Amino acid sequence: MAKKELDILLKATKICKSFGNFVANQNIDISIAKGQIHALLGENGAGKSTLVKIFYGVLQPDSGSIEINNQKISITSPNIARKNGIGMVFQHFSLFPALTVAENILIALDNKIKFKKVVDEISKLSKEWKLFVDPLKLVSELSVGEKQRVEIIRCLMQNPSLLIMDEPTSVLTPQEIKNLFKILKKLASSGCSILYISHKLEEIIELADEVTILKSGKSIASIDAKKTTTNFLAETMVGKKITELKKAIRSKSKKIAFEVKNLDKLKDHEFGISLRNINLQVNYGEILGVAGIAGNGQVELMEILSGEINSKDNDQILLEKIPIGKTNINERRKLGIETIPEERTFHATVPNLTLSENTFLTYFFKYSNTKSWITNLLNNPQNSLDESKKIVKNNDVRCPETNPLASQLSGGNLQKFILGRSLANNPKVAIFSQPTWGVDIGAATAIRQKLLDLSQSGKAVILISQDLEEIFELSDKICVINEGVLSEIFDVRDITATDVGLLMGGKNRKNQKMDPIK
Amino acid sequence: MITFIPRDKVSKNWIIIAPILSIVFTIFFGLLIFTFLGYNPLETLYQIFVSPFSRIDRISDILVKACPLIIIGTGLMLCFKSNVWNIGAEGQFIMGALLAGFIALSFPNIETKFFLLITILAGFVGGALWAFIPAILKTKLNVNEILVSLMLVYVAMLFIDFIVRGPLRDPMSFGFPLSKPYPEGALINKIPFPGIGFLGQLHYGILFVFLLVPFSWIFVNKTLSGFKINVLGSAPQAAKFAGFKQNSITITVLLLSGGLAGVAGVIEVSANIGQLQPEVSFGYGFTAIIVAFLGRLSPIGILFAGIIIATVKLGADNAQMTMGIPKVVTGLFEGILLFFLLTGETLQKYKIKWSEGKK
């Protein structure tokens, strides 16, 4: 697409950046027109975040040049980026929970203004752009959507000519997303350019004017977003045809596999979430999807379902009607309950240990309890070498060497390994949290297929995920977690994405019976 | 601004070259400093690095000096590997020696050497009990173990001072703060070599080191407990996921390291002093922290690190005695050596990048 020289706000040529031997950006060219919504699309690890961090001055490019309004500049710090009219909203918010909205904005401003004036300014901006937040509210009391609005206001205070947004919708409900898009479109029509980073194709088609696709650190195409399809974008992004999932044909069993009854758990630190009156059940041969925005109690729920923490009463968690609330995680593994926490490194695996050692991590009890005391005494990771090789082979885990450190694997391959390790235990009940989070499309498809196969072979699966598409694609039944409260369970045919979105935003909490716990 | 970037792979050659380079740099700066201060630089370096090896009895003195460092360092390794920061080995050393001394002095006429097994056990218990205080405070009340274990060092120092001036003072000591001499059964003898006699102060306590190093290697690398310690130190969440109990690991490593420090205390007193006195340790508990890290928290590494540190300490003593170099100067030199050794090790793992920092 040809653009007049005059209209171009930011032009980057041949940007290169490597970290050690890893090339994150390689000769990337991109130009953003004034008032344009420009999307940056690519899989995880394609180099999107690196590129925008270079624009915002957080990272310095190894080579290449950046021009703003046809003037070559070097952006050596975020300060300089802001002075040149570049603002950025990060994926992970950088707000102090103990301060108010206005205080948070005040400390981020480069020029010092009086507190009262900041409050007025915020009220004015929030009215003008329909970014409703109360400037005097504490940030810890805000919802995720509101926090994002604070970040946007903070950028708008500097009158930016380019607003960079890094995966802004990954934490929002469908309703909040709609609202955000309205604001972004209005901003663009007022002349502010927007660089919008995402890997969600529908969003890009709906929102963007132009898309630049990154793949393994290179810019491979710039496309007019109004004249393309999601399929075309997906195939260009991945570089190959995407295999479709084989939907399971299930024999519906009515046998209850796993149940949680009236489970309460007070939060154990200030920014944790208390679980309130959780009830769920899953049958054999079924996938139960637990939707919800990250940080609404999924981590806490997972801890208690896995057995890392015990429930208060033994009969709050039942396996085939047998109470197991007081059993620990290894006893549950022996009973056939396998869990995968959402953090792949440092929780599901230890990054500086090899794959066989990481297999030993959840397998060690299989090699003890033999009759020979010396074997019991010398139970060490050597024992799990064969098992880990089997896991690698059966799950198509691509390794740089035979028994690499966990940190040497890419996110997708590590997750395939973790999943394979769980499946090798032949579980009756599988509880997986965010299994495809941050994983490339190829690996994500493979992992989803494994979950479908698992339920088809008659196992019970609980899938905790913030990816709504994934939830709808895989689940037979759906429930939603919001601020530690679980909604009732719906059949997937009786509920729409809009309903789920409303539940994710906490809409049903008023009509649900809630007993405050002491 | 300087940033450290992890290297993709630690080169095998550098594992050997780095320590050699560190020593070369140390010698260079040592030469500069000694010349500047007006001491004969070559003779000083000779005293520090060569004289400890110049006679066979001096070599055995290195082993004697390294013995408590290696024993304590091995215990501390277990703590540091699991991210438990026991800084109070000095106190555990003293309390081990004190409890063993109390047992030894309670049986003034005992002669059989089997009694040593009891005093060594008492030393282990004494040190372990002293380490149990930070262990229980950390696991039950979440009190920082660094603070508690360090403060207990001073309590232990004052306590042994009180004991040898009061309850256990020898009435025949002419007012000196000393206990009665240990009975024969509580003394560790020097090793006689046929045809040569004794080699310096080399005593049977060194055998304990030769047992400890292989056992601790097996414990760390070949047992489930060693694996648990490693996982807890690298990723506490993963330890939870594996069902390892954090508190029991924390208590175990503190008891083991306290116990080993206590045993080192018994060996030091029984072999080299033979009675209790206000000062039984000469900073072994603190120096062993350096030994543990210099040995990269591995049993074999700690064996070598203990010997290196002991050599330099003895060499510094020699330089003080023969050349009259003040202790602060040799201390400075020891500091330079440690600085370069640790720098060398860091640079094996990390690259340095200079970048323009914010002003």
C-alpha cells in the first residue's frame, strides 16, 4: 500500500536486535501513518514485544533506524519516547495498588503539576473519551478493565501522537473489549496513531486499518486489514495450513468422576483471592471448562484441587464419591488425579534441571517402596531417564539435545512435555490450568487435541482457561470464575459467548446466594 | 551502567583458565601493594603461596586448618542450596564444642577412645540444638533465619565465656578462664607415621573429612533428600507441586548444618586445644561461608576451597611472623584473592555489557 511521505508518523527501517544467539528482530521494516490503527500480528516469540520496546526506548536496537515525522531520532529511554509523543500501555500494568488513580498518574508525569490539577485533568479526559474512572479511588479497588483505562489516561495526559498497546484484550471481557475498541477508533479518528499488538485474528480484522505480520523475528507482510480474512492471516502468521481439531464423539456417561462441594478458602496474602462456596462436578468422558479473566481465583482454586493445599473438610472434594480433601498432591496422583498449574517454569518444572530430573519431580514415588532398602535410599533422578525419553518421544517434544534442561525448550515444547508427563501417569481425572497460554498455534492445537482425545477415552477433564475460544471449542459444560466465586455449570449448547462474558465481568453475583465466610 | 547477561554455555576450558587468571591478577595486584608499602614483594608472595607447601609438616598443617572449614562448609552447602541462610555456624561450632566439653569433663578418668564417639555425637547434638532455634522460629513464626542465627553467635560466644570463667573453671588454673584438661578418652591424637613420627599437628580428625566428602556427595547427588534440597532452592513452587514439605526440609538442613558445625567444634577442641577456653573458634564458622560459595556449593568443590583458604590463611600468618607485615595488609591480600576468584567464577557464567545508563 502506497502512502504519501507526509502522512507517515513513524517509519522504522531494518531494525535488528538479538539477545545472545537468539535473534529477536531481523531487518524489520514498518511504517505507521498518522491516525492509523496499525496491528502487529505474530505468534508468541515472533518478536512483537521486542519491536515495540525498541519504539518505547526500553530496549536499544543493534542496528536500523527510526524516523518520526521524517526526522531520524534515537530513542534511548522511555523519557525520550514520551517527549516524541509515543505512549505505551503494557500488557502487565505498572500501577501501585496502594495509591489512588490520580497519585499513580501524578508520579508518572515528567513535568510536575499540582495534585488538584491532575484530578481535574483526569476527570476531563475521562469524560471526553468515555474512559470512566474515579481519580480518587485506590488502584487496588479497580477492576482489570479500569486499571487499563488508568494506563490509557496516563498516556493521554502526554498528548501522544502514537499509542502502543501490548495485547490489551487478553485480560478483558468481551463487553470491555467492545468498549475499548470504540475508544481506540475515536482516538484514531482524532489523529492519534495506534500500534496494536495482538495474536487474536478477529480483533485485528475488526479494528485495524493495516496489519504487519511478524514471523520468527522478520516482518513478512504488511496487509490492508479491510481486505483480508482470518484464515489468510492465520496461515501467513503460522506459515502453514492449520490442522483442524478432530471433535470427539463421546459416549455420554453419567458417572460422576470428581466433585467439589461448598468449598471455601480465605486468601492467604493481601493480593490473593478468597474462594467462596465453590461447587462443581465433572463426569467421566466430559470436559468442564472454567472460564474467567486471570487473577480471579484460578491459582487458588488450582492449589486446592491439586492437593498442594488441603481443604478444610475431607468431604469438600470427592473422587467417585470418596472424600479426598485432606489428601496431599502425591496421594492424589496415586489415585489418578493429574494437575498442571498455569506457571510452566518454576512451578510445573524447574528450569535449571534436566527433563529426566523434571520427570522425577512428579514421579519419584514410583521408584521407592521397593523391598531393597538401598534402592529406596538411593532413589535419584537417574531412575526416570527412560520414562522421560518415552514422554519426549510420544509427545513430539522437540529438544536441542537428548536430555536438555527444561529452560532450553521453547514454551510450546515444554508444555507438551508437561502434558505428556501427566498423561504418562494414565489419569482418571485431569485438571489443567491455562494449558495453551503463551504457546504457539501448532503446539496449542496439539495440546487441545490431546485434551479431546483424553475425554473421548472416557476420562474426566477440567480445563481452566482465560481463552474463551478455547473454552467453547473443547468444553461440554462451562462455568465461570469471578472474584473467587464459581457460577453454576451450563451445558455448552445453552450458553453464548456474550453470557459467559457477562459472567466473567461479575454480572450474576448479585442473584447468586453468597454466604460470607469467617 | 553494567548489565550481566547469562552466557549460553559455560566453556569447559574457562573452568580451568578462570581460576588461574584470578591468581595471576591477585599476584599482580599483590606485587603492586606490597611494593608500594615497602615490603619485598617477591618474598611476601613466597611466604603466602609457597611457604605453606615448603615443608611436609606445613602441608599437614594446611589439612588441619582446612578440616573445620570443610566440615562446616559442607553443612552450610545444604542450607544454601535450599535457600536457607544459616549465617550462625560460628555459634553452632561453639555450642557443639561446649556440650561435648561438658560431657568430656563429666568423666575425668575415662581412657577408652570409644568415648570419642559419644563426645562427637554430643557435639552434633549441641550444634543442631543451637540451629534448631532459628529453624523453629522460621518455620513456625516466619522469623528471618539470617538475623536469628547471626545473633545467636554472640550469645554462644558470651555463654562459653561465662562457662569457662564460672561453672567449668579449673580451680588449678591460677585464675585463667580455662576448664580442666580433657580426659584421655576425649582427646583426638596426632597420627604417627612409621619412621617419620608426627607430621605437624596432623590428627585423626582429618579422617572424618575423608568420610564426609564422599558421603555428602552421594547425599546431594544420589538421594531423594538431596534432590528435594536442590528443588526447594531452585523453585519453591515446584517443590510444592512435587509434594515436598518445605518446612521439614528447612528444619532438616538447619539441623544437619548446625550438627556438622558442632562436630567441627569437637574435633578442633579435642585435637588442638584439649580443654575449654573462652576462644575456641577463630572465625571458622564465618570463613566457612566463603568456603561453601567458593566451592560452588558442591562437596568436591568445598574440599578444594577449604584447602585454598587454609593455605592463604597460613601463608598470611607466616608473612606476619617472618616479615612483620601487619594483619590488615595480609587481610587485604586475602580480600583481593577472594574478589578475583569470585569475579572469575561470575564471568564464567555471565557476559558483561556496558550500556549508557540514565543520569
